[in-house]
Amino acid sequence: MTDKANAMYYGETSMRSHLGRMIKDIKESGKQYDKVVGIARGGVIPAVILSHHLGIPFYCLEWSKERVVIFDASLDLNENTLLVDDIVDTGKTMMEIVAAYGQMDTAALIYNSDQTAFKPTYAGWTIDRRFIPNWIDFWWEKI
């Protein structure tokens, strides 16, 4: 359970550092992706930045219990797709998308290692909710 009353601010400097780590890890992996897909809302900003740094197209996916919207109907999510979100806290969203569309690599700015349901391929910052229970306020939500 996250503590919303004592939210932790996640600033642009942290985001740049964590994305830099992910970009380095992705490039060192040797894996060649043909697209980056950001999960709306939180995954869009880091996905666009990764798209620019990797030199590959960006697409957006909206995912919820009520509906799924892929903003390009011809989009083929596959093993050459890098799926991006701001945080993998419970792992539920990423698990559902991978289950629905098939195996693909994943990336998250923040990964909660206290859950065992899902581990992203790349993570900028790994936290453990037992020690960092704070809600995370991302800088782009506070402008």
C-alpha cells in the first residue's frame, strides 16, 4: 500500500538519470527494436524520449479494464517492441498487455522489486515498497 499523504517528488533530474541508465543498458544489450510503445498516460513521456535516443518510431497505447486504444490500428506489437511505462508497481498492467499481445521487452522508469508478478527488461530505478512506501509524484504531473 503506497502512502499518498507523504508523496515523494520525482523530478526531471532523476528522470534524466534513470533514462540515461536505461538507454545505456538497451544499447549495451545489442537488441534492436523497431518501435517504442508508451502506455498512456505515464509511459508516454519516457517512451518519446527513448524513441528519440534510439532513433525508432514512437506509438501510444491506452490500457484500462474498460478499453484498449492503440492509436495506430496497423501497429504490430511483437518481440521487436519496447513497451514503456513510468512505474511497474504491481506489474498488473505490463502483465496484461504482454499476455494480450505476446512477448515483448519492457522498460520502466521505476520498478518495485517487492512484487514478484512482473519484472521489466529494463528499469531506471529499482525500489522496494517495504522501505519506500511513498506515492510518487512525477514532475510532469505537477506543472
